[in-house]
Amino acid sequence: MITQVTRVIALFLAVSLAAQVQAEGFGIDPTADSESQILQMLEGFEGEKVLVAQRSRGSSSTSGNDLVNALRLAKQKNYKDASMALFRLGYSPKYRSRRMQIKYILGLMLFQMRMNQVAAFQFIQVIKEGRSKYLKQAIEKLSLAADFLGDDTLLNYAISRVKVSQFPRVHRDMLYYRIGEYQYRNGQFSAAASSFNRVASNSSLYSSAKYQQGLAYANQNKAKKALSSFNELIDFRNSKGITDKARVAALAGRARIAYQAKDWDRAVQFYRQVPRDTKIWHDTLFESSWAMLRSGRFRSALSNFHSIHSAYYEDFYLPESLLLRSIVYLYICKYQEMDKVLNLFNKIYRPVFVRIDKMLDRRPKASDYFEDVIRALIQYKRYGDDLDTSKFQIPFLVTRRLLQEGDFQNSYSYIKKLLKERKRIQSMPASWRASSIGKYASRVLRTRLVKARDRAGRQIRTHLETIKDELFDLFEQEGFIRYEMINGKKELLKKKISQKDLPTEQVDEKSDRDYYIQNGYEYWPFRGEYWLDELGNYHYVGTQACQ
């Protein structure tokens, strides 16, 4: 039975580590072309000015000069007027032969105006045409715009058409990193590790690449190489401080590799190096409890649970931790404490299961899931612990869990960037907003936001379905654990009836702690109050009560 419970609860440790590093988002700094590079490119069109009127058959010299004037505006860094002129010319039949050139330059103007989503659509049109001499440059710029937006669809589209050797050297680190991500998502872990390894150490993406490389090796069960990657990252980031996100992620990754290798003592040692004042500490404290249980260190595991289940973390979704705590109590025959923990598990997570089940049965629109999560996030930022969580459809502790999911983090980040781009459009002069390009840009952003919110909502729904299934399975495991508890109580009662000599007082009921004081401990008995600076320092001093 214990093996069954262990297998189910251990699924917690199998959650994709890549999701966590994506959620942290450390070290990623999108790169954009400088204005000088764009102006240098426009110089190449200067020689074509004379040909504009000739190639625009049937047009007057004035109309032939429209493109010349638009290019001149672009060269003068007047991106607003240039974009209006170029968008209009892009739909003119007089410039059909130069349409891809116009689309590409228009994309550059929008790119410089930090309207990456709208710019990306211009580059895609050039790429789809396939025969344009601007194809290579359009793929490059699409890659940069997609990198900034974090849009997987655009990235995959660009990467599938790019040749690394033809990509500008200054942006190759970004390309290697994104190719590595693409390979990792598709289970090509060996190729992904190789791609991440090609990111230079002076790149802003190096820390993320080194962490992802460790994950890729871990997925191949190459523990030594994974540890090497994490150790390199730790050494690289040590100067940034002990709470540096990349450093902390590497510390956690190293501990998980040791756990994966069943080196329990080493795993506990590595877990203890994760600083307490970091977001990931609470999760790693629970994971280290697993290592302690597997190595038979029950008192250490129970000490951890006192911090994990303190009032500071009562809104954290961690049902496995309660079942694991009950298993530890089962091992040491503390049936009364075990019963309390199992009752607490049911008190917290039965209502959670019911609310999720009812919401899924109602089948609301995908966007409704997203709106409920974002509304809870906004309200929590405003009211903090005073938030009234009863008004949300999704239980708040589940919402906190959803906000940590990597795919949702990526979608939410993309939505926030779209909202910023929409604000830029709204801040443009009225003449630009009323122009064809202004209306087009607003329409693009509106459509993309609707689709992005629906996508994020579908991701939330998928995670809720997974949580529902996990809870259903955990309730079944809770039943097995409770059966073992009842069976243990029965055996203990049999011994009492047979008049076996059983002690009336257990060691953990004594208040004398002279041994600990003599060995350098400053002992403060727990009186029912939790203090933030004491978390992680609790010590369970009882012994097992099995006879």
C-alpha cells in the first residue's frame, strides 16, 4: 500500500522542471535592431529611386515618387508618417511588383515603433511569398519579433525556415536558445542539450540555456552531465547573490538530480542550500521531506512539515504533503496525529474537488477561466491576505497553483505584451490611429488578444481537469492510508488486551530537553504561535511509538 501511495504522490516531483524556469524568466533580454542598422539597409534602396517611376507603368511621376517619399521619411526616422505611406502603397496595384519590398520596410517601421505583433504579420507575408529577395531578412526580423513576444507559434514558424549559418552572428545566441527550446518541447533532448551548449557565456540567455541544458540531460538520465550543467550555472551566478533566481533554480535542479539518482542524503544536503527567502523554498522543503522519508529520517521529515503546514502557507495547493505527513506518522505509529492530518486533508481538499468539478460541468467559455484567474490575481495584489476568496469560481489555492504553470505563464506574458502594444497604439496621434495602418493595427491586436485569452483559458481548463483527476486519485490513496491506520490501531489494541507491557508515557510527551541544550541548541518549545524567522528551524524531538 505504501508503495502505491508513494508512486502517486511522487508524481509531484515529475512535474516539468522546464515550466518553473519559464515562469521565473530569468536572464532573457529580447534584442532589437538598432536604428543605424535599419538606416543602413535603407541606403541600399537609394539607388533604386530612379527606377521607381519606370517600374510603375501607367503612373505619373508624382505617383512614382510616392515610394521615394516614403523611403525618405523612413530614412529620416519619421516612422509614423512612413508607416502610413507604406501601408497605403502596399495595397496599390501600381506597386504590385514592389509589394514585398514595401511590406518588409513597413515591418521595419513598426518594429522600430515597438509594435512587434503588427510588424510580425508584415514579415510573415514576405516569407509566405517565398520568392522575395527580402526573404532572409524577413525571417531574421520575424525571429526577433517573435522572441520578444514569446509567441511559440511565430517562433516555430520562423525557426522552421531559418538557416543558422545565414543568421546574423549578433543574434545567433537567441536562435540557438530558441531552437533548443523547440527541440526540448518535442522530446529531442540530446539535440536540445547541444543547442543550449552553443549559447555563449556573454549572452543574456546563457543562464537560461545552461539550466535548460541540465534539464535536457536529466530527461536522458545523464545525471553526471546534468549536475555539471547546474554546477556551472551556480558558479557563474554566485557573484549575483544567494537569492539570484538563476542560482536558486540551479540549486533546486541539482537537488532533484540527486533525488532522481536515489542519493537521498546528498539530495537533502543540496535541498538545504536553497535560501529560505525565495519563492521556490516551500516546494523544495516538501521535496526534501520525500528524500528524508526514503532514507528513514522520520523526525527530520516531521520537522519540515511543521513549516510546510504553518499558517504562512495555508493558501498553497499541496495535497500530497498532507498524505506524506500521514505516512510518516503511520511509520512511527502516531495514529492520533495521523487521524488529524487525514481529516485536515479532507477538510481542505474535498470542497476544492467539488468546486472544480461543478465548474467543469458547467462548461463555461475558455475566456471565463482566464478572467476568473486574472481577477483573483488583481484582487490579491490589492488586498493581500484580506482577500475574500469566496467570490471566485476557482478555489484561490488552486489559482495560485495555476499561476505557476509554465504554459500559462508564457501565455500570460504574451497577453501582457500585447496589452502594452495596444497602449502604444492608443497613445499614437489621432491622425495615425484614424489612418488605414492605425485601424489595421488595432484590429490585429484585438483579434490576437481574443485568441490569446481563449488559449490561456483552455490551458487553465486542462490544468483543472488534471487537478481534478489527481485529487480523485489522492482521495483513493487517502482511503488506503486510513485503512492502514485502522489496522495499526487494531493491532495496538490486541496487544493491550493481551496485557503486554506497554509504556503509559512516550518519550515525546516529556518536556525535558537537557540533551539538546547541552549539545548547543537554544531550545524554545512550540506554543502554538508561528514566527516567520523560525520557519525551517523546527525540530521534532519525539520517537516512534511502535511496539
